[in-house]
Amino acid sequence: MISMKKQNKIIYFDNKTQVFLDTHLTPIKPSKSDTIIECIHGAKLIKHQIRIDKNSPIPSAFAISDWLYAQCIQEGIFDLNIQYALTYLHEETSVEEIFQIYAYKLELAFSNYQVFIPDIFLPMALDSKYLQSSLFLFDDNLVFYHHDKLLYHSPFPDTDAIFKALHYIRAIYTMPSALYTCTQKSFDLNIPVVPINTLIENTPEPMVTLAFVYFSKLQNTPLPILKSNEKFYITKSKSFNMLLQIALMAILMLLYPTFLFIHGLYLKKHSENLAYQNIQILQNNTSAHTQTHASLARLENIKNQNNSIEEHLNLLNKIQISYTPRYNFIAKLAKIIQDKNIFIEDFYFVSDIFENILSFKIRLKASCEQEILHFIQDLKNTSLIANNHQEIFHHKIYTSQKEFSTEVIWVSNAY
């Protein structure tokens, strides 16, 4: 049976010539399923260093790459709107951990699965014996490895830069054992200058071959690498929940003072409104209280007036009741004198507070004495007040110019 399954190929992209090469260094057109590897110049890398105290290690819930990516965003090294590929070299001392970060913008990445290998990492594809104390020159990038560690790299604009680098490296570390170069330039140095292609079967494209060797070595050795599909989006991170919690806490910490300020303004405004309403209510209550007090005063005044009127009416009624017997008394007295030729000059009537004892004094005048005597006799024979004992007294009858006069006193219930 013939297998129709298409095999994925590893293809190198030369960004200088814009040509794709297979492992035989033959130009080829890649398919969408092929993996593309590319060497990138060290100057295009974003480099950063993060140091962590051993007493404050990275939380175990975080993937190291995710945590470093988040730290770079927090420290302003990365733009949150741009995608980066990130790798790092790890060093450790007695007191801290050091992460040398190398990142690359993925703005021009292909749709294929793509691997970026910085040229400063290419020596890691060689045998360890070449990494003990060696300089490497890739185009215009100078790199120094010491005891398998990348310790120095800098641009190489001219030959003087090599002498300055050698002077610095010898002063800080040690004198390099050799300079391995990909260029055809000759250098007059006091160390051996060796073409890199002599280390990898005299290949005509040493950097391309080193890139293929580097990629194949990844299968068994954890080498630093930049991958286009390794997107450090927080939503795809293993530590998404933890990062989300931290982000939410940060947002809350930022929003809480704002909330307190806005809430304070609201409370102030609400308090002012309540105070204004209370003042209005107090004024209304005061006005209502004043009106009520005035109404009560008017009612009290009306009540007093009513009481006064009632007292007057009672007094009038009492007077009327008390004077009714007197009216009757006077009516009877008038009846006695109505058919007599008598003129009353003065009349005075008194009684006690209970109207039990009555008395009156009357001064009479008549043209003849007989009229006065008849009046006195009729008065004695008439009971002016029923069931009351009465007595009558009179003075002598006086005569003056043919007129007769006297005073008569009538008393009831005197004893």
C-alpha cells in the first residue's frame, strides 16, 4: 500500500536573499505544513534582565515564561498590543536567580509554524569543547562563550571593535582560545582565527547548517528558542486564573479609591440635600407651629369670649330670675295704687343675697289724707309675696300746702 501522507519538512528562510532552503541547501517552495527556521540578528532582539531574590521565588502556579512575559509588560518592556516570542537564559547565585530575557516581535511572521534562532545562540549547536573560551563572529555580531555560557556579545562595525572586545574579555574573564568566523576577512590577532565551516564539514553556508544542527539538537537538549506559535496571551496561559485574579485585584486597588471619592461626593451631596430638606421641613413645621399656635390662641380667645358671653348670659339670667319676683311685687304694688289719687315721690327696694328678706321704702303724696290711709290699709291686706310674713310701718302724715305726704316701710320675713 502506498502511503499518501505528506511528510512535514524543515525549511530554512534566508532573510537576506528571501530564499527558502531545505536541509541539502537547495531552494524550495514551502508548504503550509512545513516548519520554517530563521536566524535573526542579535541586534533585532529585545534584551532585558530580571533578578529575583531566592526568598521570593516565582509562584509555582505560574509557568516561568508566562511570569517573565507578564513582568516585561508590567515593567514597560513589552507593548500589550504587540505579540512577542520570548526565551531566556537562567543563572543562579547563592542569593538570587537571574533571567536574561531575549524577545522578538512577531509582526512579520509567516502563517507556518516558525522557529527563530538568534545568531548569538548558534554556537550552542557545537560541541561543548568549542564553548569553553571562544569568540564567534557572525557577519557583524561578535559573541563570546566561556564555560558553555554566553557572557558577551556586541556589534562588530570594524576591526578595532575586536581589539576592544578582546581587551575587555581578557580583563574580565580570560583570553579567548580562538576566533571562529563566518566571514572571509583576515584578522591580525594574537589568537587563532578559524572559519566556522571547518567545524561542520566545510559547509558553504555555515550559519544555515548551524541553524539546522541547532534545531535537530532541540529534540534532546533544552536550548533557548523563539517560536511563533508560543503566544504568551494570558487567556492561553496555564496560570490564567492566577494572573486574572492578580489583574482583578490590581483593577480593584485602582478603582477602590475612585469609588471612595465618588461615594464621598455622593454622600456629601445626599447630606446637603437632606439638610436642605430638613431645613424646609423645619421651616414648614415652624410655620405650621406658628399657625397652629395662632389658631390655638384664636380658639382660646374665642373660648374666653364664649365663656365671658356665657357668664354674661348666666348673669343676665340670674338677674332676670332674681328680678322676676320684684317685677311681680311692683306689679301688685302698682295695682293697689292704680285707682287712688296718689303720687309716688321715691321708691327704694332692698333684699338679702338669697332674696329671703325683702324690704322697701316708699314716699307717698296725695291731695287728701284719706287716700294715703286707704293705700296703707290695702297694702296691709295684700300679700305681695306669697307665703311670706310681712310687716308695714309708716310715719305720721304731714300736711303742706293742702298736700299730704308720708313714708311707708314694708318688710317681709324680717324674723
